[in-house]
Amino acid sequence: MPFYLRPEAHDWFSNLQKSKKPGRGFTLDFDMYYTCLIAGIAAGKRAKLPDDPKLDLSDFPGEYRQNGKLIVAMFLARECKVRGVRLDDRKRLHDTIRDLVSPDSSPWLSPAGMRLMNEYAAGGLDVLIDSSRGQKPQHLEAFLPKFLAQIDQLLNPS
Amino acid sequence: MISLRVIGWEARGLRCPDHTVQFSEGSGDAARVALLQMPNGTGKTTTLRLLRAALSGDAASWTPKQVRELKKRGRDDDEGVFRLSMLLDDARLTVSLRLDFEEGTVSYSTTYGDGKQEGFKPPQALRRIMRPEFVNFFVFDGELANHLLKPSHTKAEGVIRDLFRLDLFDKLTARLNEHWEDLTAKKGATEPKGFNRRFNKVQDLKKRIGEVEAEFERVTEERDRVKSALLEQKNKFDKAILEREQYAARLSKATGELEQARAAADGEASRLLTRLRSPHAVSPVLAGEMATLTASLDRVKLPESTAKEFFEELAEEAECVCGRPLNEETRRHIRERAKRYLGAEEMNLLNTLKAEVKAHVGGSAGDERAKVNADVERLKQSLRSRKQAQQDKEEVEREAAGDDPKLDAARRQIANLEQQLLDLDNQVRRYEDRDESRGDKDTLGLDVLRTRLARAEKKLAEITRTLDLKERRDRLASILETARDKAAAGIKREVVRQTNERIDELMKQNALRVKNIRGCLVLEHPESGSVQQEGSVGENLSVAYAFLATLFNRSGEHELPFIVDSPAGPLDHQKRTKVAGLIPKLTSQFLAFVISTEQADFVEPLEKALAKAGGGKPLYLTLFHDGRVPDLGATVGTRDGDGRLVTGREFFVNIRDVLKDEEVD
């Protein structure tokens, strides 16, 4: 179980976790991680992990399995941008890929890549909490449009 | 078995005649008994002091004044040298002292085995013996005999402790304590106080969890009860309304529409969530970046068409694919360049990533997001419909309640129950709180409390193990202490027994014996049972000889030389004879500094005893300041600076009347 979700996330998303009925809330625990990851990546915000993080989410569950490689590709593309890697710079592209990706492990990330992704997810929770002024999301149907608007704003600040 | 024998020494520029003495006999072996006659005033005390210094290393701590006191009078030498030669088993060991009278310092050098080393460096086997506190027991005088018997001194007990390594028990105890400290250094608590603190923490958490679980159960039961009551009340209310014809149809319709609107809203929300699980659907920016990355990888030809493994295998071949032979340099170059290529598995993964992005993101980065936007619009529409359906149903209920006070009361009760349920839901949620920032008494988060209990139990287990370890350490320390005391008692008993056997031989007519060793040797008269602090001078010396011989000549363990100043001086003539007869049995090597007046009743019995023991004859040496013996021919003995050394019994015995008039040293 390589993914680390901050314990506070369970409390923050508690209203979306009450029901596992489709449409009433998050049906997968990984939805919390993914939502945080997208927020962290969009904001370019990472948070420090504990020394011995409790890795408690299994590897790309449910529908995320088929999207796993897309998530890795999104993470790679974003990290190249953060690192200022020019996409025509073959050597730096090659080095960045070798640093972050590993064919040996199931989420296809190297230990450094996995740690970095977990740091983005940890930072993303702060992004979500800060933007809603501490108000926990109450209902999935209200949360999702707000989340999308927030991501749009982070990625298109103008 | 350690056997140490003195084979000679050399003194130059010191406050004794310059001389070189050799105790080796014709065979090369060290003499078993040697008597060195040095009249008073010829530097006997100086020589003994230098011998002790060479055997113990203690001259390194002498003060400049102490060093300069040893300078030869009447000469202006800048330095003096004393060199002691010994045999450790069959290997030569030499300790040299160089006394710098200008600086007032002494420097040592040691020659053994591998060669000369600066400093006092006795071989490992001798390090526990060649120490100041030990050397005084085998280089001694009459003073030692007194100290062995005086309660104010603990020399007898001390030498037994040192010689039989009883200090090892204390060292083991010290090591045990060090190990314990190492083990517990990183643990928070090592004492019962720490244990109690951690034990109480576990108990407090268990109690707190018990209380919170009970509250949680109570609140959950209450919520379930309210939920059931609400459902029941709603059913009753709906049934009551349906029984009124004017509202029945409207309520049925409104309820059906609300259920449909809810289902539609849930469906839309679910669809949107599912779509958003694809990252490229979340934002066209993310989708665009993924597509750009993929296209760029294609442009720069990543992954390569050739895997790293190809080049690694190529480097093993005799020749390149182009046919040119490969040498070590080109192979190294190929291996180095191979690192620039991805491995086959990395290539496969990267190709799959690219294929996935191409398949899902396609040419237009905004396609999926457009679908998401449509989903969001449908969701909003369904939410509006749901809201409308909810309001329609409530309107029917309000109208019905307005017509019937009973229904109105029931409606208010439903509202009341709904509020209660909301409150109880919120209460239940507090028990699911995962916030770690609140203290044990302030949090209701059961998971938090259980995690803390697990941590507290782990820490308690640690200290429990630590305390168990402490108990074992204490037990082992107690065993070591008991072993040390028992060993000491047993050794002292055996030393007393063997000492008394030797005393029997020395003083057959004398009933004085060693009773026990309590710091010093405790004497008694067994017949009268009275304890005696000390005997006559002769008795004391006899007891000391017996005791020291018991300690320093133990077959199978060690044999050390006895270097004795005035061995017979304090003894009456009868005891001199007996001590002389005992000397070959006392020690493997006996070197004595004698003065002329000690010879009577000592030399002859010693010769006889030595011959009887198969030890040959004593070596007789006479050392004095050259010129002190009138009319002595230049060929007699060996002249060495201001000293003259004469070897042989005849000179030794006959010159005594001349030499006894020398000045006191």
C-alpha cells in the first residue's frame, strides 16, 4: 500500500464518506487521495510527510486501476513543468523519467516519485481546507462542481 | 605459566658505582640464587629504587627533584642510564631508563619481541604484574613484612586481589552496568517510576476508551432509535395524509417525483465523479500537458528503439555489430553510454503510458472536460428538480397539516425528530474524529484513542522488557559479587593453608601461624587461640617470606624472582639458618642485597640447601666504589668507571671485614 493519506482527510471528508451509495458520497477511499492529489498538483503545493507515514491506501483501486497510468502521466507532465524541464531537452527528460518512474512497482513510480506524489496529496488537503475556510464538504453533488471550479482557478489564475 | 627471571642490569652515571652485573651462568640460564654484597654507602638503596622503577614504570611520574637526587656525586654527567635485562620464559626483555638531570625527567624504552619501543611497554602477559603496587611484593625489604601484618595496611588483601584477578569480577560488573546503560539510553524510562507512569497512561487510555465507547454506543443507539421513530412517524404521517382523499393523489405524485429527482441527482453526481476519476477530464490544462509530454517524448525519441540491455550485451561480445573488434576501452565506453538508455521494462512502461494518453486524451485536450461540463450542467438541473420536488411535497404536507391539528402536531414532531437526528448524527461523527491535536480527555475520536493506546502499550512493553532486563542485571551483579566474595574467601583460605605449611618449615618450634587475611595477615597462637598483631622482627620476616613465596611461586601459574634487601639482617642466627634453608623452596630466583654482617649463619646453610635442591651454587658478587679496598690489584674483578665488581665466593667472604666500615648510604 504505497499511498499515504493524511489522517485529517478522513475528518475533512467525513460527510462524503457517510454513504457508499453511488452519488451520495465517495464510494472509494482513494477518492479522497485523488481529490487531494489533483488539488496539490494544480496548486503546486506539497506538504512534508511524517517520518514513518502510515501507508494505508491500496494501489489504484476500482476505476482508478484503468486510469493509473494516466494519473502517472499527469504527475510526470506536471513535475517536468515544475522542474523547468524543457520538453525538447532529451537528456533532462530522460533523467526526470528515470528519477520518478519505475516499472518494478505497481503504481509505476520509483520511491522518489511515490514520495513526491504523496507530498502533493498531503499539500492538496491544505489547499482544499484553506479554500473553503474550514467548512467541510457536506454533499457530493455540491462538492464536485466547487472542486472543479477551484481547480480551474488554480490552473488558469488569470 | 609465566616465568620471569632477572639476568642482569647496568648502571651508568647514577648515585651508585657504575656497574654491569650478569646473573647468567655458563649455560646462559639466569642464576637461581645470587648474593650481591654492597656495603653501606655504595648506593644499594638507589639500585633497589631503580630496579623497582624498571619493573613498574613508576619513574615516569617522578618529580625533577627525585630524578636529580639520583645523579652521581662529584661528576657532571647530564644523564644517567639504568638498564634491566630479564627473561620472560625464554625471550629476552629489556627495560631501559634514561634519566635527564638537566630536565629532571626519565624516559623509558622497552625491548621485547618485535624490537625496541619507546616508553614502558611490558608484554601483555606481564602488564598486571609489572605495576607499582605489585612490584613492591617481589622487590622488598623488612618494611614490607611489617606492612603485611599491620591492620592499618591492606597490602596482604590487596596483593591477593591483584594477583588472582579478583578485580575481574568488579570489571565484569562495571561492563554489565555499561551494557545496561547502552541498552536503556534511548529508552525514556528505566525505573519503576517510569514504569508506573506508562502503566497509568495505558490504564487511563483503556478507561477513557471504555467511557467513550459506552457514550458512542449510547449515542448510536439513540440515533438509531430517533431514526426509527422518524421513519415510523413519517410513515404514519404519510399514511394519515393518504387517508385524506383531497391530498392523497397530490402527495403520491409529489413523493414519486421527489424520489425520481433524488435518483436523478444521485445518478448525475455519480456519473460526474466517475468521469472526474480520469485526470484529463478534470482540466483541459492537465490534459494538454499530458498530450504535450507524450508528443515531446515522440519528438525526442523517448523511449529509444534500443534498450540499455542491448548495449550491455554488446559490451560482452568480441566484436561490435559493425564488425570491428572490441577492446576493454571500447567496452567500457559502451557500458558507460548504455546508461543513457532506458531498460527494456522502462521502455515498455513509457510506451504504455504514451499509448494510454494518446488513446484517452486524443487530439483535443478539452474534449473530456466538455463532457464534464455537460455533466455538471445536468447535475445542477437535477438538483433544481430535486429541490422543486421537495418543495412540492412539503407544500402538500403543509396544506394537510393546516387542515388537521393532529397532522400539524405530527409534522412538528417529524421536524423535531429530524433536528434530533441531525444533532445525533453530528454527535456520532465526533467519535469518528481523527484529529490528533486534542488531548486524551478532550477527544472523542475512537480511532485516535485506540492508536494512542497501541502506542502506550508498546512503550509499556518496552519498559516492561527494560525492567525485566534490570532485574536480570541486578541478579547477575549479585551473582558476580557472591562469586567474587566466595572466590576471595576460598583463595585466602588456601593461601593461609600454604603459608602456614611454609611457616611450619621455617619455625618448627614456633606455634605462631596465620589465622586469616582481613586486609592484613592476622596471626594467632593456635594453642592458646589468642590473636597476635605481630611477632618479633624475625617472626614477621619469616611469615612474610612464607606468604610471598606462596603467592609468587605457584606452579603452573607464575614464577617471579624475589629481590630482597637484607634477607637475613633482622633474623637471629637460628632463623637465618632456617630461612637460608628455605630459600630454594621459596622461589625460582632469589637475588639478595646483603651486607657483610649478614653472612654469618646464612651463606653456608644457603649453599647446602641449594645444592640439596639441585640448584647448583649461589652466584657471589661484590660491588663497591673502586679505591675503597686498599692494596687491591688492578686485575681483581672488573673496573667500570667508579665501580668495581668482583665475582666469586672467596672475595665475597673474605672482604667482609674490610667493607663493613664503609659509610652509611
